[in-house]
Amino acid sequence: MSSETITRLEAENAALRQRINELEMRLEAYHTGNAMLRTTGHTGAFNEFQGFRTTVERASQGIVIVHLEGVITYVNSAFCALTGYHALVGRHISTLYFEYDLPLLDRGLQKVRYDGVWQDNISLRRSDGAAIPVHIDAFLICDDAGQPAAITVIVEDLTEELRREERLRLFEALVENAPDAIGVANVRGNVIYANTAYQALTGCGDQLIGMNAFDGIVEHDRQAVRTALARLEDNNAVVLDIRIQRRDGGIVPVSAAMYAQRSPRGEVWLIGFLRDISDQKRAEAERFALQQQVIEAQRAAIRELSTPLIPISETAVIMPLVGAIDSARAQQIIDTLLEGVAAHRADVAIVDITGVQVVDTQVASALVRAAQAVRLLGAQVILTGIKPQVAQTLVQLGVSLEGVRTTGSLQTGIRLALDHDAIRRKGAGR
């Protein structure tokens, strides 16, 4: 600035200081009970000034008054607290700006001088060098003659607001890029927000907004959802598996987590998180099928071990039985015996029950049915391993073993079978 400009600003500053001194003198006169002050009508003006000054000093916004050229003549306490400066009066307002923002400051001062107002969002430089985002409202002050005299600037700290906006943008980015479908609906189910994943899950795109979310649930699952929503009234989050019907007709199994949230206006919002579990369901189905295959293989192995059929000659087979015999195993015994006799073209089938501890009506009936079935194939059944208590039980039960040859020991049965085989071979040799 030129020396003439500085001289003029100093003169204006001195005039303003003189006016402030006059007001302070009036305040002192008021407190000392100056009668002339009370009778000349200045009391009302002074009280008005005092009220205005108290309001400005206690304002939460920073307030600055500068000359038309930018020299600071007044700052309130809030502005000092915001910027960290304690002595700004007499300094140029550019002190509070970063160098790269000085052209913006010049344009702003010109705008307020010519247009009377200037509003903008800028950054001020604190005394420690930190940047403070603020919103400013600047307006022109004119003297009694209507000539521009100074500029008043009201400054509002935007730090918290920008932090909220930043968190909101971060939240929106997280939600929009989340792999899970996220939606918000009113209590009637009308969708008021759906992230990209939700729009893709349903196949509806941005047309999902305004649609009813319940219509997209497979009808069979809607009752479960209604029951879950009834629990949401108690602010309890619920998780359940449901199926979503896509616009193209496809069915997508999802795990849905839902809870209720009140809007700023008190409306109840239903917020849902939907995770596509198609891969999980597919893996579970494959795992279940594999388990069934393993179980069936185990059952087959157990059947083979529990009812083994052993050929002991060209015309004889033996089936040693061990353990308990229920209806399922009884049928298995008959099936295995018949298949073995047919496969080996056996004339004699030895069924050894030495390892069977309990012979009841069910077991006896199974043995009789097995013998009858084998006889239909043209073979003979030899029942071995009948212990005394078993024989007594069979008698008490009245079981008829007609057509079944019995022996007390397995050895005897094998000898009979081998003798039969020898006779057959001898006969075949003649």
C-alpha cells in the first residue's frame, strides 16, 4: 500500500478510536450518576450501544470490523478464540489468510465494496498455522451521510460441519460399495434407499426405489418375515434366512438381518442387510450329498461285514451271523443269502448262529423265511451253532424248522456240506 493510503487509514483508525473513547466516557458518566447525561437523552443511546456491544461480545460467531482497505478495527472474543490471536486490531486482514488465498481475499473485498455483501467458504490461518474452514458473511457499513465507512464480517466455524459431511461421504461410499445388499424402507415396506448391491440382487436397478420390499420375497417366506417384523417393534434385531425372487424369476437365498430405526422426524424405518448365500447353500447341498454317499458306503460295508457270505467249496457257502438281528438285518440276511446261493450256484448254504446271543420269534421267523427262500432256488439250508438255550427257546416259541437241517456246531455243518460236495463230484465222475 502507498504511504498516502496508510496515512488515510491511520486517520480513520484514530477517528474510530476516538468514537470508542467517547462511548466509554459516556459509560463512566452513566455509572457515576452524571445528572446531565441522565437528562439530555443520551441514556437511551448509551443503553442501546451497551446492549449491542454485549450481544456482539457474547456471540458464538466470530465478528470482525475492518476498514474498506482491510485493516482490522475490532474483533470479538469468539473470533479471537477461533483464530488463536489476541491482538489483531490495527493489522491487515490478510494476516489471517494463506498466501494462495490472497487473490480470493482481494476479490471478496472488492465485491463487498461494490455490491455491499460477500458470502463465501474459505480457510483462515490460525496463529499456529493450522487451517480453519469457515463461512463468512461480509456486509458494508455506511456513515450518517450514507458513505461506505467499514466492513463487518461474521465468521462461522465449519470444522464440525465438514467433519460430519466427510463422515457422511465415507459412510455413503462404504454402503454403496458394500458387497451385501443394504436397504431402507418405511413401515409399509416401500423402499426409500437401496445400495448398488441391493439393486443388483433384485435385478430391479434404480427402479427398486419406491417399490415394496415385501413383494420381492418368496411368498412362502413372507409369514416368517411378518413374524420377525413384529419383534422389531421392541427394537430387537432379527436374523433369518429367506428367499428373494429376482425380476427375471430367479430365486436367491439370502441371510437377512433387520432392525428398526427412527428417522429425525420420528418415522420408523426398517433397515435390512441381505447377504447372498447361494454359494453357501450349494456347498451345504454338496456336502450333504457327499455325507449321504459316505453313509451309504459305510452301510454297505457294515452289511458286508455283518452278513458275510463265504464259499467253502464249489457247491457250498457259509454265512456266519454275529450280534443282534432286527427286522432290517433279517431282510438283509435273506437278500444276501439268496444272492450268494444264486451267484455261486450252491447246493448247500450253511447259516451259523453261534454268535447270535438272543433268538426270539423275529429271529426264528427270519431264519425260516431264509430257508424257504433258499429251497425255492433248489438248495438246502444247514442251521449250525444252536446252543441248548436257543433250542429250548425255539421249542417254547413253537417255531417249525421243517426243511432245515440243524447241527450243534459249525464244524459238523461244514463236514456235512463237504460230504455232500464229495458225493456230487463222485456221482458226476461216473
